[in-house]
Amino acid sequence: MLFNSYEFLFAFLPITLIGYRLLVGHQVAIAKAWLVICSLFFYAWWNPPFVGLLLGSICANFCFAKQIYDNSGRRQKSWLGVGVAFNLALIGYFKYAGFLAGNLDTVFGTNIAIGEVFLPLAISFFTFQQITYLVDASKEDGKVYGFLDYALFVTFFPQLIAGPILHHSEILPQFDRPRKSRMSDFCVGVTIFTAGLFKKVVIADTLALRAQVGFSMAAGGDELSTTAAWAAALAYTSQLYFDFSGYSDMAIGAARLFGMKLPINFFSPYRATNIVDFWRRWHITLSRFLRDYLYIPLGGNRKGKFRRHMNLMITMLLGGLWHGAGWTFIVWGGLHGLYLVVNHGWHAVRKTLPEPLQHPSPAMLPIAHAASWLLTFVCVVVGWVFFRSESFGAATGMLACMFHWVPTGGNEITSSRNMVLIGASLIMAVGCPNLYQIMQRYSPAIITGGLHAVQNSVWSFRWRPSPVWGFVSAVLLAISVLHLTEVSEFLYFQF
């Protein structure tokens, strides 16, 4: 079920919330069971037969976790290996079998027939989340949770489809100690959810039409002017941000209605002045997963510069492959791996430079900051071209138009109205305070990844439960509902 649908907004969400609030005051276990049942219904709305796959994955992983908790030493490691292998095999078959078979056919001239494999919704997210549980179970002697708690950890509907990717320590204790129904939770939740809905249906879906024209022309071999190519690339840059950031906001807002806090997933990533800072702000819970469960186990930065660079490349290549079974995603991941390697290399070289170049003077600092931001932003946009394009050829064709002057082509993209829409969306993403800065005083989400240091306390007093902010939310909600004439899926649903 989509967050941006009438069924969710006016039936599922209010019924689930009212039922939970009525039950949690009498029996917490029954309230948890209610949430599990509702979450399974939420998932089944898309394709009922795949609920069996989800439940099978939950049952198998719960059994693996129990064996990991009950054993130690070599037996524990063996069970962990079996559990991780099971999850990777599951996602490998459904997500990558067709891609692998197609590439083997191309290279070796074979004709591997595996039939049509239908990609289950959210398999990347619920599989990664369960891998974190298994790995954490092998590292700690903490509380062993029962099946109901574990099932709720995996299926809790606000984060089930596209994250955030949770650690069990972040959410399960909250289910054990549910907050009483408070007006502040309701106000915070409605504000964040409404802002996310507006981002998706008003901003992202409007930009999608502009990006689609340009990328379709590039895929079809039509020539775009340089201006049109950049307009299409920037439209998609904003569309992707507002689409996925909007989903994450709706997830955080919906959870807060139930008194639960989820971790923040975006923190103004297009303000980043280097690529490390970008990944500290973009899809934060995925970055955390890749760091904690892939990069660090590979050795991280503990085995010399060469190994660190190799580990970065492997991590980002696999991160790209996680996003989709296609060479464009792998190239996108490889590009970001290269960006990170260059970033670390530059910091090493910078230490050998004369002092004025290491630390610009106060007068030069704004220029250096702006140059760093612009370089980072352009690199990110180039990566998004591969991320969005239907093929490698379409991506290189788009980039050729962007970086080689072409005077005409695709003029409908560069109309004054379109350029204003694209420019305004970028100003919002880059120049305006984000929702979590504005609402900082009310602690709207779990802040992770060292982001406390970049929050702006000036904005922490701007939002408070009040009639004025209630009116703003009501207006945004009304505008968003009026835009629901054609419901569109979120971009990250395909991952």
C-alpha cells in the first residue's frame, strides 16, 4: 500500500492508529500483535502471495538468531554464516538471477532459462535489516527477543517498504515501553508526514515529468541541447531527493503517531562540501549499514591505504549493485567509490602543501567552501545520470550533451516555467533549513552519524505545536491530497 494513496491516508492509517491506541493501554502484547497483523495487511495490499515469502524469511531468520544466541565460538559463527548465506541467496535469486543469467549468456553464448523472476517488494530492505539482527546477535549478550517482537521489528509498516534500515536496539525497546498518547507526538508526526507527502506528490512528481522527457530523449538517441541536458539531470537530481526524502519523512512521521522514533535518513545532502560529507547525509541508514557490516568487516582503514581504497571500492560497488541489477547501478557505485578514494587521497596530499593552501585565510574561506560544494554537487549529478539512465549508452549520451556544447534540442524542457521549478526545488534542497533543524527542539527523529555537530540551533525554536503551524500543515495536506489524482510509486520501491 502506498503512503500517497487514499486507502492509506483515510482508511488504513487511522484504523491502525486508533486500534493500537485502544489496545496498548490494556495489553502491550496484544497491541504489538495488532501492529504485526496490520503491517502484513499493508504489505499484502501490493501482492498477497508474497506475504508468504516475507513470513518465511522472518521465521527462518528468527530460528537462525535463536541458534546464534544459544551457541558460542565456532558453532555460533557457523550459524551466523548459514543465516547470512540464506539471506544473500534469497535476495540473490529474486533480484540478481536474471541479471547474472543474461550476462553469462552474453559472455559465453549460453541460453540459461530461469523463467521470469518477479522482484518482491522491499526485499532489499527487510533482508538487510535481518542481516543486521543476526550479526548483532553474534556480538552481544543482550536481551533475547521473542518471535512477536522480532516480527514487529521486521514488519513495522512505516519502515517496511523502503526503510529507514533499523538496528533492533533503536526500535524494539520503544515497543516494550510504549509512550502514552500525547498531543505533541501527534502534532510532530502529522507535521513530518504532511511535509513528506508534499515533497513526494507536489515537488517530486512534478519534477519527474521534466526529467522523464530529457532521459527518454537521451535513451532514444535524440540530441539534447547542453542546457536541456543539464535541466533534465538537475530535475532528476531534485526529483530523487524529494521522492526518497519524502518517503523517509512519511515513515518517520507515521511512526511518531504511534509514539515511536525512527532514525533520520536525510540531512540536507546537497549541502555537502565533499563526498564523505555527502554520504554522511544521504540515505544515512544505508551508509551506516555499508560501513558497519561491509566496510569495517573487510578491514576498513586498519590495513594500510591501499587496502582502505580497495575496501571503499568494493563497498560502493556492492552498494550500487544493491540498488539494482544493472550495469548503470554498478557504474554509479564505482563512481562514488572513486570519488571517496580521490577525496581521501586529496586529504593526504593536502597535508604536504604549504600552510596557506592547507588552511585558507578567512578572506578566501568562502571561495574555497563554494568551490568544494560546487565540485561535490557536480560529481553527484554526474553519478545520478548513470543511476537514472536506462542503459550505459543512454547515460554517456546524456553526459556528452552536458559537457559538450550543443545549441539546440529538447527545448520543451528549458521553458521558463520548467527552469523556475527546477531552480526553486534546488534552492529548497540546498539553501533552506531542513525539517529536522526546524523541529529540532521536539527531537523528531533519532539523530545518528555525528549529525549533532551540523545541526543549526538557530532553527530549533521555529516550530512548535501551535494553530499557525497546524494551519500550515492543513494547507500542505490539502494541496497534496488534490495532487493525488494519479498515484505514483516511490522511486526506491524498485530496490
